[in-house]
Amino acid sequence: MMENVMTKKIHNYSAGPCILPRTVMEQAARSCVDFNGTGLSILEMSHRSKEYVAVMEEARQSALGVLNVPAGYTALYLQGGASLGFLITALNLMKAEGGKAAYVNTGTWSSKAIKEAKRVGDAQVIASSEDKNHSYIPKGFTVPSDADYLHITTNNTIFGTQYHQIPESHIPLVADMSSDIFSKEIDASKFDIIYAGAQKNLGPAGATLYIVKEEILGQTGREIPSMLDLQVHIGKDSMFNTPPAFAVYVAMLNLRWLKEFGGVKAIQERNEAKSALLYGEIDRNPLFQGVAEVTDRSHMNATFTLTDESLTDRWNSLWNEAGISGIKGHRSVGGYRASMYNALPLESVQVLVDCMQELEKGA
């Protein structure tokens, strides 16, 4: 019955919640009725059951394994999204007395992280791309040696920029990787905390992944509320309270899919091929122009505009007729945004490119 409902192929460019592999969604759907032959739905079984504890442990260990995270780190699946992560990281790392943190402002989400950190202590913006509407990644800034940590946002979903080289830091480095985690190889040892909302490359909304270097915790001298204390969650194996059980399960399935695909190295190659195809057409086609600086363009979120606004209706009609969904740009940038997360196939990018070329032929 489900097969008959889908009469038209949809090419999902949504910025998040985003596209997931169809095989993952199908297995997750089956588990909503009967999880692994238990006769129970994954939605209703106890998170303390041995079956679900195994799910959580696989999801945690797979996150570490896929990214080749060295010993001394742990993985947690918590709630509240990256928006709560803004506060959690500050509470767990910024000293109670005389503490301060360094932030690089590269867009909406880093701005929100700065706002939350200022509730905790002295959050200093040491570099910003705000002067050009966040169309580039700041470089060449000095990291203060007396800060408790440096915070960056590795990929800027709204503005379409991405760090292609992680800044050197002699103080703990914290990264919000919500929109590019698992999309490319990283040197995890450079980071002390990585956090990421699941709803980009990992799973459905509801879970937030934290990868934490354990030795940096417990040094703030402050009393942290239990639900916001990473040491508390580590001590309870990420189940201090009832976890976002279904979201964690789908994340586990998605990490299995990623490993079967060939891991992060293989998905990075496909992601780079997708972005090269789209950016190549944006640069070639006189009817389109990119928004972000070329050297800082995101492989996940391509932002672009029409050079002739009179073609807007025709362009919108073309991509709608082709079954393309989710490419309207964010109001902060305007134009269009094509989010090319892991599960989006190269064929879908070709459909978008074909539409761009069709518009050029009729102009």
C-alpha cells in the first residue's frame, strides 16, 4: 500500500529535518509495529529493557567508531537540540569565577550560542563575518590563551558557509557540528566537545549527539543542574532520564547504513561530487550566482540567487514540476538553498542542474 502512495519521485533538499535513507525509514517503520520480533513497538518498550539498552550502546559506540574518535571520549544522546547545547557547553566548561570563553560568530546559530553563553559568563566574540552577512569564514584571528574554551560552528546551514580547515587552538575546542557531522572525515582529537542536533545527517529531530572528552569536565567550580551536567549523563550511560528512544534508534540504523555505504570517507567523496556538480552549474549559468565566498562554500548547504528576478515565477515552476522540495532560501539570505545531506543521491542534484539549464534555454 505504501508503494502505491508515492506516485512521483521527490527530491528532498530540506535543511532539516532532512532526507534520510529510504532503507532506514522502512526498517524504522517496521519496528514501530514489531521491534526485532519482540511483539512490542520500539515506541512502547522500556528503555531499561536489555533490547533497548543494546540500541543505545550501539548508537553511542557507532558514533565514536565512524568518526575514529580516540580513547578518552564518550558519546551521549540527550534532548533539547543544539539550542540547549549552547547552554550546556558553557555551563560545563566556563569557570564560575573569572571564567570566559571565545566565540567565532559565523551566522544565526553561533549568534544564538553566544547569547546563551553570556548568561553563564564572559563570552567574547573574537572574530565575526557579520560585516558581510556571514558570507565567509573569518580567518587569521588570535585565540586568547586565558579563555576556558573556543567555540565554532563548523557549517552554517542558513548562510551556506563551512570550515574547510579547523582553526588551531591551544585551549579546549568546542564545535557545533549539527549540519555537517558524519559528512566528512575529521580529526576528532582536535575537539574537546562536539555536539550536533540529529536532524541533519544522523536521524530525526529529538536527539542531540554529544561527543565529549571526559577529562575536561568537572573543572568549573560551579554547581550544575543535573539535567545539564554532562558528567551526570556520562555516569548513567546516557540514560539519566528516559532518552528520546525512537530518535536514538533511527540514528543507530542510519549509522549502520553509513558504515555499509563505506563510512565517512566514502560519503565525503559523494558529498563533494554533489556540491561540485551544483556549484559548477551556479558558476557557469549566467542566470544564477552563489551567495557564499567560493573558498568557504558549504558542501552541505548551497545558497544561490537568480540574477534576473523577472524569471522567478518560471524558475519556481520548473523546480516544482520536477519534484524538487525544500530549496527556498532562508529569509536571512533570500534566494534559494539546496541542502545536500548524506542521503541525497547525486541523481537528485542532476535534476536540479537540469532545471537550471532548462531555465537558461528559455531565457
